[in-house]
Amino acid sequence: MTVSTLEARLEELLVPVIGPAGLPARPEAPADGHRDGLSGLRETLPHLTGLRERLATSEAEVLRRVGCRVHRPWRPVLFEPAPHETPPEHNGPVAPEHNQLVRTQDQDTVPGTAGQLPVGDLTDTAEADTARPDTAGPDSRVVGTAQLQAGLSTLGVDEALAESLTEIVLACVTVRSPGEQSSVVSRGQALLAAVETLTTTTGALDAVLLSAVRQLTATTGQLLLLDKGATTPEDLSAEGREEWRARAKVLTRHEIEAVTGWGVGEVSDLVALAATPAPVRAAVTHALATGEASWRLARRYYRECTDLTTTDAAAIAHGLFGDDPAAAVTERLDSAGEWTGDPWRHKEFYRALSREAHKIRARDPET
């Protein structure tokens, strides 16, 4: 199998991230009360969860395509350059044991597939997708980016989220445009940048998903109140309010399970985290929106802190997810005590979460 044929085959297997329909438009304001609002939110959830999962698939596809895994700290050496290539420049020494893309091979990889090709065998013979017009030049990309951002602004998307969505789209263009780069090294650099973008900006979608679930729960609660002939929770007795709140969460979970296919446990955690008090929710949402944490870490935090008071859970949330150096855990600070803002390393997160939760549980109740 020639390299050109292999590249063409990889393009056939590459999963498109953004379908022909594009990103879902923001639902219009309901014209017929809460039931129309509920319908709009229900239609939005599958788009959010589906796009989130397709982005994860795209990230995995990029890594599979280059047959590599990434070792951090950052500034990786992308490939062992072929004899005709110039090694990439770096701003300082690079530790090979940490800053190198190390090739991996899946157990089910068969001879002759990309997972077994030495890096030096990849020549610059990747063919662009001929089904698309040739509009990938620098000027057209600048124009297209500006048009995309203007369109998102017209839809009412806030500036931070619009920037994240634009970065996602540009990363998808990079993955689907194998002929843009002039060498294997530059192609690897572009793909690695796409992996970083898809990984960090997916958190912004998770933040929107959390907000959508919270609004869906509130809308469901409004429907339950109307069914009871009430207008606010204060119209119910104390016991009635507890039953109403629990019932709203149950119905929301059932709706989300039906449209997403997620398991009961994950949906329960999603609905519960979305319904947490503002001091907890705000810190988690901030970390998701900035790409510093993922839904996986947010869910782990929630499961670890379910038995804590709101005050204690909020303190841990601000330490792990906040940006205040005075409240942040040591893992979020540099040697000078300044907040880094880097994405969480998962092992460090799990260790810090366990430590902070243990400190609270081991605290003397008399103090």
C-alpha cells in the first residue's frame, strides 16, 4: 500500500466533526409558555452532547492518524525528522523522556497500517480532499473566521463562547485538510495543536451543557407547579417543596437519558451538579468554560463531595476550579505563588481532590 493510498484511506475513515447542518442555532424565545421552552431545550441537548462526543472522537482520530501519544510537559519534539527535513526549533532544552511524541501501536494493529509505519516513511504525498473547493488559503481562512464570528455574534453567542466555537471549527478544518502543511513536521505540529484545541475547548461546550441542564430542570419544575395549580414554590408546603424539587430532577433525568443515551449514573450526576448552589456551580462552570477542567473532573469532584456541606464543598470547588491564588490549591500555583491557569493534569487533580476532602472530613468538629 503506497503512502498516497494510505492517506486516502485515512481520510475515508476520518469522522467528520461538524455535520452539514452546522452548529445548532440558539432556540428562539418560547411563544407558547413553558412547554415550548422545554421542547426547545430538549432539542438542544442532543446537539450539545452529540457534538461533545464527536469532538472527543475527532481528537482520538488525530492521535490515531499520527500513531502517537503526547507526553507533557509541553514543547514536544514532534517527529524524528527525515534526512531532507530541518528539525523544528525550540526555545530552550527539551527533555526527550518527557517532551517527545512516542509512537504507540494498538494490539489490533495489523502489518502495513499507519500504526506500524516509521515516522521517516511518511513523505509529503498527502492529497487534499478534492470534494471540497480549494479555499484553505491564509486569506480565505481569515475571511471565513471573521464571518463565522460575526454569525455567532448575530445569534447572540457571547464573545468567550464564540471564540471557543471558532477555535473548534478551525481545528476541524486542520484535521480535514491534510494538504495544507508543507512537511511532515509542520503537519504534525498542526495536528498536535488541533488536539490541544479540541481537548481544551470541549470544556466550553460542557459548561453550556451544564447551563442547559439547569434551565431544563427549572423549566420542568415550572410545569410541575402549573400542574399543581401553583405559581411559585412558596405556594407549596415545606414537604411539598421537597417532593416537587425531587420530582423535577427525576423527570429531567428521564428526559436527558432518552435523548442522549447516557447511563443513569452519569445523567444523575449531571443533573445534580447543575442544580448545586451558585458558590459551587460558578467555580465548576468557570473551569469548564476556560478549558482548565473537563466534565470527567467535574463529575469526580461532585461524587467526592456529595456528603459535604455547601460551604465546605464550595471551598474545595474554589480551590480546585477557581482562579484566586489565595484560595487555590498548591497544584494551581507556580513557584512564585502565581496562579497558572493551565489545564489540570488528571492525576494531580485526583490527588488534590482526595487531600482536600480528607482534610475537611478529618477536621475536629469542635473547631
